[in-house]
Amino acid sequence: MPDKKGSIFKKKAKEEPVDAGNLKYVGQSVKKVDGLGLATGIAGFVDDIELPNLLYAKILPSPHAHAKILSIDASKAKKLKGVKAVLTYKDLPRIAHTTAGQGYPEPSPYDTFILDNKVRYVGDRVAAVAAETEQIAEEAIKLIKVQYKVLKPVLDMEKATEKGMPIIHDEKEARTIIPLNYDPKRNIASQVKALTGNMAEGFSNADHTFENIYYAHYASHAANETHIVITYLDGQGRLVIRTSTQVPFHVRRIVAERLQLSESRVRVIKPRIGGGFGGKQEVLIEDICSALTLKTRSPVKLHYSRSEEFIASRTRHPQRIILKTGVKHDGTITAIDMDVLMNTGAYGSHALTVACNTGSKVLPLLRCENVQFKAQTVYTNLPVGGAYRGYGATQGYIAMGIQVDEMAERIGMDVCHFYKMNHIKVGETSPVFKALGEGREGVLQTIESCGLDQCIEIGATAIDWYAKKERYERQTGQIRKGVGMVALMQGSSIPDIDMGAASMKMNEDGSFNLLVGATDLGTGSDTILAQMAAEVLDVPVEKIIVYSSDTDLTPFDVGAYASSTTYLSGYAVIKTAEDIRSQIFDVAAEMLKEKKADLYVKDSAVFSKKTGKNITYQRIGLHSLYEKNQHQIASVKSHITHKSPPPFSAHFVEIELDMDTGKVKVLKYVAAIECGRAINPKLAEGQTEGGVLNGISYALTEEYIFDRQGRMLNSGFDNYKLFYPADLPEIRTILIEGYPEPTGPYGAKSVSEICINGAVPAISNAIYNAVGIRLRKPPFTPEVVYTSINK
Amino acid sequence: MIIKLIINNEEKEFTIKPGDILLDVLRREGYKGVKKGCGTGECGACAVLLNGRAVNSCLVLAAEADNSRIVTIEGIGTTEKPDPLQESFVEAGAVQCGYCTPGMIISAKALLNKKKDPTDTEIKKALDGNYCRCTGYVKIIDAVRMAVKKMKNK
């Protein structure tokens, strides 16, 4: 049998995508490599180790939304028995930075200090304590006396840039480290503009124009494990940071910089992570905990409470989107003008890039020559925005997904047909790809795989779209039903910026250690990367021992964000495994006395095509380490991407609306997704189901409620309403196969983010179908719905 | 003070302070599978079986648990000898980050100890004190159904 496992990395893949029939491990719902350890409770999360003399850290939060610190007196706290250290801004280097865990140079403004003499939102950190017990630490922070000069806060993003508003970042250090349109004196954290075509012409060619205002609101990632870090010194006095992060290598770089250490003095370990969803793409608490360890020379743990997680970690950036479009009678879109105002809260974490993604992950979906995108991100004295699954696209699809429904209705075309007619097709590009990047120009790309038509068709059938849509348009009575849909795209990685690497070595039993910088935070990336390595080497997945993200041991990876791991790090793993296979052939050629070119791998052994002679991996491993020409079969390879192929999806929802209470209940949700080839279908479904439910609760119940001073009033699971098992509607995920991405590892694209973007627009459209009103400002709580239908 | 417990069929004695929370004591004593998600009884990550009932150990004073039988996730099964529920959670794809998994399995175990063949509604109700952000619960409910089948075939 000839070797069918030739490199899929070279051009070959472009002409003939890997035939699914040849794949043994990829495309299979292999069990998660860490699954049983997690299900038996033995897999180690950050907090699951014991360290002698561990100290507990607590943060003193600001009670004011905007205030200058006039004086801090920590003497009483320091004197309390069991207190080992108290830090205020006076004790730490004043180095402006961003907490955004992005690649260097970060496009987010440097506007944050480990501790500062000014506080900018309720919950902002004022001081930190390390003590022998949690109780002592809590007592100690109460003993810190702070005198504030309370300043007028900025609590409305729509007024943040008005004349006379207080300046939130009046410190001289606030800046961006790459040339960007940063204007803190006007409370502007970022601004971006892009234009292709001619807007006046576009709108003059339209038969119908649309203009409406849409909103996206604050939300918490609500990962089950809140932010936690344990820091300690190793046997050489180096700082070890064991942290719940999506970006271990950025943690190393950024903490070293903030604490003026060399990276060589810092090790970051990412153990099992209890969910991230973007919230842990942030270098948030590692710095202060490290500072406490450096001060006390003791291990220190800082573990956010749920309330701190809501208020003082990161959130989804709220947005106001003014969307204008022009459409012809026949459904041709002549112009799209999207104007985004985004609230980044007190600090500008991901302030530019989330706003850019609102355009760049939404606008290319629809063919249109005349497109204008404007975004302005403003500071307010409210909780801080950050990366959140969907990353701006979630916000953008609220506007686009609802307005497309309005367009289709106006011209009398079914919205499914409207999407099929207008969406970007294989072989096409969008000027927006180039116009909008991540802090710089974007990368031009052509679509090479797209199964959106099939997503729409199969999804429509699964929900019985056409019959129900018509039937629900004419209802009376208390309980009404409605269906709604939306089409979506996202991206896979940040092209020409993100890098992922893997290393691998062979052991004498024919097993392999696969070390990746890629950061499994519950997503299953360890498993799908093992599947790819297993496929190249034709060994069972159990023979691939995966270890992820330890800056001392594994090679670099930017981390888990931007829907990049499968598409980016996957290729790094394939390249590494291919190199290992080549080295295995070298040893086997010598042992079998055959030509390397005649060899192929099959079932953990090397075979000769010519003679049929074969030798097992176990023999090769043993031979290479102990017998002759001893050496370690090992390799390390890196990968960068040059495009960001979008996965596509169509979401359909059926709802029930109670006219007497305004309560909207989701009856059924169908997510048809085309993500290229799903490396592990069950895990891809799981990503989708989780994202969908998160989207549904964002649409219906999740919201931050503030008082007039900017204090969050519902920072707990008891009054911030999330969905629990009994709230679960029927969710059906349909993976659309048959559209492998030519540039993707085994044809894969991303899957993790796209799924969260559909629920708000689909549910809004379903409410319209049910009762004929357009809701453009989620969450669609009973109060909002009731008030709107009774206006 | 000293409390006596039977944890995972082993008799144990722990020295505690009167205000100690059961969750903290269990974790301190090495039962790290018991997780802390909210500390206020809202997420179920810290669930254990207390005299056969699934309870949030963050809401129980350790002193209250004196002389009781406790089962933590470590007592349900091991990687060598997993419980059908643990196997099913892995096979069904119900484990993503895995932080909620021990608590979910404990709640499911309490249900299956009482009911051999629960309906979907009963499963959802039994798990309704357990929060998960990763999975959307779909595969968690699949996993419990799968475990029911496995246990029938045993």
C-alpha cells in the first residue's frame, strides 16, 4: 500500500483536499485526552496544588467610579498579625501598560498601572494585601485608610466625548505604542475609519434605504473558574506564575515588563483551565500577585470572588451601532454604512481591535461595493471591556442580522433567499478584508470554502422555516410563536501576526510527547492537536502525550484567541509530526536497509512499499535511543497564517412569546455550521452548543445593572440570570461537512466563536415574526418586551 | 474542634475551627476534585453527597457535617475504574473545561441512586443547581442518559 499520508502542507492540498476516506483519527469523535482526569476530579487546576507557607492576597477595591487618591495609610493593616505585605501605588514601578493579552506590539493603549494614584471605576484596584489566611487578608484591606478626592464620573458612553466631560486618562503616560488615532483628552481610546467605493453613489442607486440604531450590552464571561493565580519562587529564585490564562507567553512578556524583570526570570505554567471565553486573554492579576511574592519571597494566591469576577475582570464591550443600508428592488445591496460607538469602560483593553472586528467579521459576509465603517471607542468610568468570544462580531451581527431581516421584508423576499443571493461566494473577496485589520491594514483574502447555502437550506428544513414563518405572521391570543434566522461568518486566526509552534519527541515505546504552546482552556485543543499528530504518524491518539503551555518547556504560541488554535497551531503540529515521520524514516531506512523514499507509515510501524519489510515504532524508538547512531528523534516547527478563512453558519430559532407577561421562551434553536472539516465532530458540536446557549442568555436575561454612581448592583449568580439545565431549550447543531478549507489543517477552519453571534438577531427577528415589533436593544427581558408591545 | 466523617468509605478525623466551611475543609484535606465556583451555593461546582443527598459544600459548615457520610468525586470512580457516569461524560463529549464536571456527576449520581430510569425532565431538574458555561448542557444530559443505559446493561 502506498503512503497516502503525504504532506498535506505543501501545495498539494490546494488541488486535492485530503480525502476523508483516508483519515483514521482526524474527523473522528475521539474522547478528550484530559476527559477522564477531569471527570474523576484529579486533573489539576491552578488551585489544586499545595504549597508550604502559602499567603492569600486580597485587593482593596475602589468605592468610587472616578477619584483621585489623596493619601493612603496602610500602617494599621501592616501591623495586623499575619499580614505579610501591603502594596499601594507608592511601592510599585509606574509603568504604563495594557492588560490586553495581545501580541507585541499591542494595539491596545498603554493606560494602566499595576496600582495607580487614581481610580477609574467602582472596583478598580487601590491596594493589595498578602496575609497568612484569607480572613486576615480581608480584615487587613479594611484597615487601609484612603482619602479620595471624588471626581465627576463619565457613566454614559454616548456623552463621553462631550465638551466639559472629565478626562478619565489625564496621566501623561497614556499612549499607544504603534501609531494609532488615540485621543485620551477627549476620552477616546481608539478610532478607525474605512471606506471602499462611493457611498453617495451607493445610496443614490438604492430603491430602499434603512437606518436604525442597535445596541449591544455588557456581559460577563462567567467562566465557572474565576480568575486565579498562584505565584512562587523556584529553586533558583525565579518567579513562577501558575495561572488561569489563555495567553501564557503574553503573561511572561507582560509581567516581566511591568515588574522590570527579564523574561528569563519568569516561568508561566498553564494547568487545566476552568473556561475562558476571552476573559482570560488578559494579563490581569498575575502582576500584583507576582509583586506580592517578590516582596514576601513566599507563595501567594490571588483568587477572584464571583463578585470581583463580574466587576473587576473583563466584560463584553457595549456598543451603539448606527447602521444605514441601501437595497434595490431585486435585492442587490448598494451601500452599507456602519457607525460604531463602543464603550471600553475605564481602560482600553482590546479597545481598537474589538471595534475593528465589528466591521471586519460582519461586513464581508454580504456582497457590496460601497461600504463605509467608522468606529470610535470611548472611555467611561464603568467596568472594563475585553476580549469576549465573538470579539465585536457578536455586537455587529445584532445590527446586521436584524437589518437584513428588515431589508428582505421590505422588498418582499424571503430572508433565506436574500442571504443566499447576497453572501460572499467561493472565489470572491471583499474589499473589507484589506481595509480593516488589527491595528494595521488587513490582509486581502479570497474565499476558498463556503457551505453557507447548505447551512441555510438544512437549517431551514430543520426548523420548518417556510411553513412556520407564514403561519406565525397572523396570530392572535396570549401565546404567540415566531421564527427568526440569521447568517454568520467569523475568521480563523489573525493572519501574518499570530504564530503557533509545537515540539515533539519520540520515546522508546513508540509513544510521542507533543508539547504545544497552544492553550487548551477546556476547548479540547490538546485533543484535536493530538489527533492531527496521530494522523500524520498513524498511531493511536493515546500514544500522543500532550502537554500544553508552560513557558519553560513548550514552544511559543500566541495563545487561545481569535479562533486560531485549530487553524494555526494545528498546522504547526502537522509540520512537526511530518518532520518526526521523516526522522523515523531515516532510522528505519538504516535498520531495514531500504531507501527512505520507499517507506511509509501504517499502524505504528514503518513499511517498505517495495519489499513489504516492516519495523515497529517501538523498535525504532529503542534503536534510536540505545542501539546505534543514538540520537533523540525530535522536532520543533512554527507556523504563521496568511489568511483567516471564515467559517459560516446559519442560525434558526423558534420562540414563544407571552403577550401578558412579555416573556420570550426559546422553543428550538438550530445552528447549522460549516467549519471546514471538523477535526473532532463531537467537540465541534460542543463548542457550538455552549456558544449558542451563551448567546441565548445574552439575548434574553444577562445584563449589568448599575446605580447612578456606576456601581454594579447584580454581581452574583443569584441576580445575574444565567441559564441552568432546566432552562435549556432544544438545541440542534448540524455540522455541514464536505467543504474542506484548502489552506486549513486537514481542511479545518475555526468553530469556537461564530456560534455565539446568532442568538440576539435571530431571536429579535423571531419576535418580529411573532408580534410585528422590532427590538434593537437587548436583552429582551419580559419588561422590555411587554413595554414594547404595549406602546 | 475535631469532626469525624466517613469520606469515600474511609473514616477520617479532621481538626477544624467552628466557622470552617465544608468545601474549604475538603479541599484542604486533599479532595481537590471538589471545586469552588461561586462560594454562595449558586453553581454546584462544590457538590458532594452528604448522607446520600447532593449538597453544595460551600453552604455547609464543616461542624454540621460531623458524623456524616460524604462522597466526593474522588469516591465515585478513578481513571482505572471509572463509574459509568464518568465514562459517559467523557464519551458523550460532556466534559469541556471540566470545572463543573465533578459537581454535575455528583448531582447525576444522587439522581441515579434514587431513580434507575429518569426522564429528561427529571435529569434537567436534578442538574438544575449545577452551572456550566462551556457545553450548553446538551451533551451533559446526553451523558446522563448514556450512563443510564450503561448501568442497565451491567
